Amino acid sequence: MTYLFEDDSHAALRASAKRFAEAHIAPHARAWEEAGLFPRELYSKLAEAGLHGASYPEAHGGGGGDLGHGLVIAEELILAGKSVGTVVGLGSHGIALPPILAAGTAAQRARFVPRVVSGELIAALAITEPGAGSDVAGLRTTARRDGEHYVVDGTKTFITSGTRADLVTVAVRTGGPGHAGVSMLVVERGTPGFTVGKKLDKMGWWASDTAELVFEGCRVPASNLIGDENLGFLLIMQNFATERIFLAGNCVAIAELAYREARAYVRSREAFGKPLAAFQVVRHKLADMASRIAAARALTGEVVTRHLRGEPVPALAAMAKNTATDMCSFVCDQAVQLFGGAGYMRESVVERLYRDARLYPIGGGTREIMNEIICKVEGY
Amino acid sequence: MKILVPLKRVADPDNANKIKIPAGGATIDTTGLEWKPNPFDEYALEAALRLTENGATPKTRGGEVIVVTFGPKECETTLRAALATGADRAIRVDAKDDELDGSIVAKALRAIVDKEKPDAVVMGKQAVDGDSNQIGQMLAQHLGWPQATFAATIEEEDGALLVGREVDGGVITLRVKLPALVTVDLRIVAPTSVYSKQTKRDFKYNDGVRFAALPAIMAAKKKPLAELKLAELVSDTALKVQYSRFEAPPSRKAGIKVKDVAELVTRLKNEAKVI
């Protein structure tokens, strides 16, 4: 099934993304997941196929599409490529660039965006710290103004694409405590004082690198400040809304893949003299999986449509994320169950998806934080 | 060079399990099937694009590529996809699938060639649904044009195409004078398979068919797409090929394990009757 918002342009991109993933991701999916990294050339290959920055403006080298185009490309890359880690690694620009596009100067957009869209540079977003995750307003990385520079000190962690990022959109404290003292700054690779602390080992998303980033007396040109000083919190929150829609879309894709894998398996696997699919209990499991996927897809599609219409969607995005992550965890768990022992083996795709799925109720704002947002918007 | 590329949509083999044959087997029920362009036709389009450009500047078309398909309105998706990858304009001949056979399509294509006067027709060697492998050859006959089938390489020359065909034991190279008809095989999309006169001989294409980016997909919506009626092109629309009955292949039986080679040979001889 596709999203209700899709038209011919989405269908064409789906076909391209499927073909790209079948040729360039699927044959290597297991190897890259086991190696914990995919080759850097994949960024430019994806860009050459017009699939890297489809949702960015054409003026900056993008495809001129919107969030919906990005969402369906990611879905097809996951479905046909079968390596969620690779797709989320490729997609880290999706959380790093929007603040620059939304609040950056023309010069900043021209300098940073096209080279990321072309696959030449890798972009990452750095918000979480060892001492501040969900509590964004409590972040402690400081950026002290010194003439034409900011001097950045602090540590960021769990940064997707962190080990290879050429530019990092970093949330820093430029003012007093709380959300009113937060700004966003672009820190470029090679800036003295900016180092990659270590590559982190994760439960899932293996093919995507995740790192700790360290800033020690790191002098960043003041011209790399995104938007106004101390107004970064709002940018972060706006960025979160689209990130959550994207994560919900990931969940729909992962669950769809787990469902397809399970459906194919129960048709071929025989027990007690007939295919597993001949047992009603197995078919009903599949029916439940399909139903929940359809429901989460419908809500995710609705929030995309409302967002594109210009409606504020923080609560609905949070609802979609929670609905989709719960659904995805359920579907992947059921898929592993249907595979039986084979589902517990690293050779099966569903084993990997089961681990990948566990990130989603945590990353991009935890399930609990989503509920807090919903409570605030609903007024209780 | 002006090139006509006929395209056909085929049922997506990834959804083959959705194919249903109603009782009696008179037809195939195509409801709910997903469609994709016939892969050999996509290769033909890629070859035509390569023949009408300098490989180093693929966005500038040094010639014209016209795509044509036969079918209902939904087939326009196939044409729009071709326009997005670089074809200049499209023609849809309105027809239902059960009104068509290879003979009718070949005759209708002849009428289109008479009207459009392309320098070449480049098409897939066959469609992967019926696997008939007829239309190219029939069309060349109707037109009285030289033909080169199953092309693995094409090189443009002055007034001719040099076509490499893979045959048993090697490659046979034909020089066909334009106008000519070429049907292509899968290796036509390898990096050094097709060269126009503008493309330098050391240029290497990406392997496979090119991708269309979103701006090209959007621009394709504005490219011209003409609709023709089948009856305008062919006077005799009686089908030459009649399908008598369809049936699904028998479902695969579970395999067995044999204890040794002797038993294997016995069973292959007596049960499977293959040796």
C-alpha cells in the first residue's frame, strides 16, 4: 500500500529508489550491517540517481520536492535495500540541513546545502549530550563569543553519521540556563578543537555509524551561527516535528519489510505436513500485522499532509511517532516469532529488523517525551 | 537522429502471486496487478537516449526520442516515466489489451513510422510477459528496412548503425543503413555499449538504465503526449493470435531426500523420466 498523499511523482521516485536499492544496497546489506559501516561513495551514487536531496529546493541542488517525496524514497530504500542502518546513515542530512534551510542566511545555505545534496559532504545533527537527552533545555555544551568566533566546549553523544560528518549542526549554549540560552552552530570537520571521541556500538542500525563528538576550545567562525543567538530552541523543536514524521515513516517501512519477509516465509516453511500459512493462527497473526501497519501508515500520511498544508503538527507528529513505533515493535516481534528459530539467527532479515525497531521509541524524542508533548498541546 | 521507441508495460513479476485465472481459463484477471515497463524496452530507451546525446552532457538532447505505447489511459504512467528520463514526446495508442496482438501492433507501428519518419526504431527484443519476440522483425518487414536484432552494442556512423549481436560462439557485427530497426538485448546498457557520433570513445556510462530526478519527473508532466485511436492506424483489427486457454503452472511439490546416488539415478529414470 502507498500513502494517500502520493501522486505520479512519488510513484516514479519509488520505482527509482527500488531499482537503486536492489542494485546498490541489497547485495551488500548483510556485509555492511556486520561491518558497521557502508562505503562513503554510496552518498554520491544516491545523489547521482536524484535520490539524495529530492525534498530540498532546486536552487540548492535538490529535487524541489517535499517531505512526502523524502519519505517514500526512504521507504523504498528500506524495503528493497533491507539495511535500515544504511538508509538512516544516508539520511542524516534530513535532520542536519533543515535548520540551515529554515533560518540560515543565503550565504550559509549556498555554502553548506549543495555539497551535502551532491553527496560530497556528510552532514549530522548534534543535540544529545552525556548529561542531556530528552531534557534539551538542559544542554551544557557552551559557545562563548570571542571576537569573530565562538569558542565551543562540551561533548555530544549518539550522533548519527558522527564519525564521518563533514559538517555538524550543533546545539550549544550561548546564553543563560534553560531553553532561552540555546543557539545552533555549524561546526566543520577540521576545525581545531573538534574531534570524534569514539564510534559507539549499538543494538541495531549497525551499518550507520554513531559517535561521540568532543569540542575543546573549538573556535568556530561566528558566521556559522544559524539564525539569531539564543533563539535556537525553537529551531530545534521545529526540526523535531519533521524528524518524528520521518521516524514514523521509517517504522512503517521497517514493519512492511518484516511483514513481507514473514509472509513469504510462512508460505514456504512447512510444519506438520503443510505450509505454516495453512494454519489459521498464522494467517491471523499476519492479518493483525497488516492491519496495524495500515493504521500507522494512515496516521503518518495524514500528518504529512497536514504539515505540507502548513498546519502546526507537533502533537500529531508525536502521536504518529508513538503509534508507528509501537506498531513496528509489535510487527517485528511477530515476524521473528513466525520465523521461529530462524528468526533468532543473524542470517534472517527479521532478526536485524527486530533490533533496528528498538531504536524508534527512544530516538528523536522518547515515547514518554512524545506523550508530554501531546499532554501540553491537549492542555492537561 | 530521430528515434522511435515502442514501450510496453508488463505485470510486475514481484507481484506475480496476485495473478488470478478465473474458472474456465478464458482470460487472466489483471485486477490488482502492479505494472512496470518491460525491462528490454527500458534498455531500448536508454540506448536511444545514448544515441541522441553526447554522453558527457546527457541533459542536452542532440536529436529526438519519441516513445509510443498501446493501451488504456493508465499506460501513460509508463510514457511519463520515459519522458522523465529524457524522451522528448510520447504517443499513446488507445486500446485494450485484448484488442492487441503482435501483428496488429506491428502494423500500427508501421503507420506511426510512416507519419513520424524516424531515422531508426529501437525496441526491446521481446516483452517479458508473452515473450513473443515478433514485433521488431514484423515491423522491419512491413517497412522494408534493414534490421539488427538482439543488439549488444550500437555505434552511430554517418548514415548507418554498426550493431554488435551476441551469437553462439562470438559477436557478429552488422552495418545497417538508416533508416533501420534495432531490437536490443540486456547488455546494451553496459558502460561502453552505445556510442553516438558526439560521444567520445573513451567515455563510460553508468551501468544500467539512467535514473530520473524529481525536477525531470515534474518537467515530464508538461512534455507533449498525443493520443491516437487504433482504428486510425490499422484497418484490419481482427486478431491473428487467439488465446484458447490459460492455466496456472502446477504448484511445486515438496522435495524428497534420496539416500544415495543409485536411488537418485533410479528415481530420475523411472519417476521423473528425465534420463
